[in-house]
Amino acid sequence: MDAFGQFLDSLDGMLGGADWFPYVLLGVGLFFTIYLKFPQIRYFKHACKVVTGKFDKKSHEGDTTHFQALATALSGTVGTGNIGGVALAISIGGPAALFWMWMTAFFGMTTKFVEVTLSHKYRVKTDDGTMAGGPMYYMDRRLNMKWLAVLFAVATVISSFGTGSLPQINNIAQGMESTFGFEPWHTGGVLSILLALVILGGIKRIAAITSRVVPLMAAVYIIGALAVIFYNIENIAPSFAAVFTDAFSGSAAAGGFLGASFAYAFNRGVNRGLFSNEAGQGSAPIAHASAKADEPVSEGMVSILEPFIDTIIICTLTGLVILSSGVWTEKFETQFERSSMVILQGQYSEDNEQDRLALYKYLNDEKDHGVELFNGELHSIQGKAVEKEFTIIHSRSIAEDVRFGLTEKHVYTGTIEIKDGMPVDKDIMITGKSLVHSAELTTKAFSRGFFGENGKYIVSIGLLLFAFSTAIAWSYYGDRAMIYLLGSKSVMPYRVFYVAGFFWASFADTTLVWKLAAVAIVVMTLPNLFGIFLLRKEMKESVTEYWDKFNKEHPNEK
């Protein structure tokens, strides 16, 4: 499993983690923004009218309303990425990462407009009378690239587990355990039953639930975020200033944060932006394909609102909470994660200018940093290392008050073998003070507002609602992909397996699944971006035809 995990890491490094990937993602969005003359701005007002159902007709084919389709798609995108993903981006890229998340969302509004329009245009009616659509259908029916469609559909099924099911419940269960003391398998058991009751009812029940849950969870989260932002109102202007001034220069060292280069902040900001709003990934078009509409472009209009709500509004609120509260530069007592930790040879200090510069270069993958990984043995007595010539980096900060143990309560005495900067024995638990990231960082930030420590409950409840709704939406994406691959009869077995995996992941280690999903997301995204680019002329013609027809039917509308 370790070897397979390392293989996935290498593959992700060549794909989603590669330097070229953000340029491709933003480049396609930039191209269509110019090619279609900034539809995310010109059509925004019209999109708001369409989603209210103002132009709906009972004769339109489909399974859901425009609003329900939007809510379902939003429930798939508004999830752990908005709570933990933003925090992760800021913790490794600094304030500049938020700027690049905004850019991903802005251009992503156009990308989503295109992919949703084309997917809706080539949707089909299944054997059970429901609609099925998504990039695999335009790849097959319009581009005649069945191999590409199959590749996309398989990646969608994998992502439904790796993005929508397993890590979502894992995050929920951990949050419920740390906040309320609930056993993970208890949380998993209850939510698995609820998940089954929702998804076994198909898209109409899914849409009915998400159209109620999404507004509720957004309201709860926004209230909690504003309570922190207004509590730290004097820090809002400096936070915004840091986002813009650091955008093209990178984020300088601050507090325990050792700094991030422009390239690093750009890469991580764009990656987290994609994970949050999924613009270009091709997942949301599957939900939008169910909408009642005779004009695919009208549903494409609705999808413009999705990245705006998901990233421009919700992710910005999360970012401002983290930046204005100042917790992103503070060290907290925490258990170190192997994926965020490395042990270095030599003793480094934050107070030493040369040390900080060397670590900055090392963490930002620059040359001539002179930093070496620790190889050898450390000797621990009652949890404290005898040796002094080593430094632990955790969450891009120098760790302090480091202790070694086998559990939280039992300190370790003995020899610890270190190879390439990591303990060979994975049972060794390392704790101490360092920066934190992901949902833990957001939780810390929410405790710095008018609600005080009670703010953490808003994060836990938000995480519960966000992650659970994501699991609901992705089950639908997966079953539409299964219909394409194996037909309608494969849907029920898929749903059963999906729920079973959901329960298992509540108490299991899903690290490997996260890594698999990271690769699958890119395998979905690249074929989709390639496909919509090939259909650019058809897209432009479709928009022109839409407005010609709309202006004739609604001459008094602008």
C-alpha cells in the first residue's frame, strides 16, 4: 500500500500537482472568457432571473427545476473544500493563495457555463425515464470519442468515492468525535442510513433535499463567519491588502509562517480553487443535465452562479475569517501528520535570517537551499529527544516543544530510526506546537469571534452539512456515470456499494483514497477541457441562437 501510495503521489505530481496544470485550467477559462466576451459578467443578471424559474414552461423536459439543479450541483461543490481547502491553501501559500482561488472562480464561471451547456445539449433519457448527461455524452455523441468518454466516466466513479463519499464521512466523523465525543462508527452508522434513504430515491429526492439543505447550511456558515470578521474588523483592510499585494510576489514570512513564493501560492491557490468549485472538472454538468429546459444555454446561464456562490462568496468568507483572526501565523499544540511533516538535519531557528531563507527555499522547491533530510537515530527519554541537531518542520513551520509517544498519554523511551526525514516506525506519535492547517485551522479561526469557543460548533455543524450534502450529490454523479458504462441495472448495486463505503470510511484511514481521487479529478478535468475547447465554435453558435430565440419570445426583457 505504501508503494501504491507513493506511485499515486508521483502521478499526481506529474498531473494536478505539476506546474503546467494551473496554466491549462486558467488558460481554458481565460480563452472562453475572451472568446464569448465575458459571459460571467454580461449574463449574470439574466442567470439570476433564469434560476428563479421566471422563464420556465411545464412542457420542458427534465427531472428538476433550475434552482434544484443548481442546489444539487452546489451541494457537490460546497463541502470540505470551503472549510478545510481554503485553510489548507492559505496555510501553504499565504494570503496570495486566496487571490488565485478568486481567479480560478472568475474564469471558472465561464468554463462552467460552457461545460454545462454542452453536457445539457447532448443528454439522453434513460430506461427509467430520468435524464442522464455529462461530458461523457458529448464526448461520445458529438465528438465520437467513446474511449475518452469511458475514461471520463470511470474517473467519475472513482472520484465519487474519493471526493464525495469516503473522505467526506471521514471528516465528519473526526469532527463529531473531537467536538462532541461521538464514536466515529456511530456517526457513520446514522449518516449511512440517512444517505441511503436519500439517494435510493433518485434525483428527485436528492434535489428536494439539497434545495433545502444548501440554503440552510450557507446561512449558518455565513452568520458564523461574519461574527468573526466583524469582531476583527480592524484587520479586514490589511487582510485584503495582503491578498492583492502578495498575489504576484508571494507571501513573506509572518509569525510562524515561513513564507511562500509566487509559484507555490499560484499552484496551490488554483488547485484548491478547482477542488472547491470544480469548474472544468465536468462533475456539475451531470447535475445540471437533469434540469427542465428546452434550451441548454439557459441551464448554462444558471451554472455561472455556482463558482460565484461557492468560491467568491463562501471561500472568501472563510479566507477573511482565517486572515483577520491571525491564527494562520500562530502555533498551536497539535499532533503532527506524516503528510505535513519532515525531520531535517541541523538545528534551525526562526530568529536566524539565514535559517529562514534556507527553509524558505527548501519549502518552495527552490535550488541551493542547503537543507538536508535527517537520516539516522534519535534517542527519546520520556518523550524528549536527547539529540539537539535536528529540526522538525510541520505545516510549513518550525515545530516547538516536540514530544514522542505511542499514544497521547504514553510518552516514548527508546530509539527512533529516521530515514529520509521520516520515522520508520509509523506507530510513533509526534506532538508539539506548530502551525495547523485544513479544518483545524478554520476551527481555530472561528473561535476568535463574538461566539468565542462556541464558534467551533459552527464549523462542526457546517462541516457536517457541507460534507454530507457533497456525498449526496456525488452519489448521483457516480450513478449517471455507471448508467453510461453499464446501463441502468448497474445503478442499484453502485448505490449499495457507495453507502457501504461511506460507513466504512467513518472509522478507516482514507489517505490512499484521497490520493487516488486527486489523480481521478485530473483525469476528469483534462479530457473535459480538451472536449469543450474542440466544441468552441458550436458553443458560440449556441449562445447566438439562444439570444435570437429569447429576444423574439421575450421582446421586453433585456
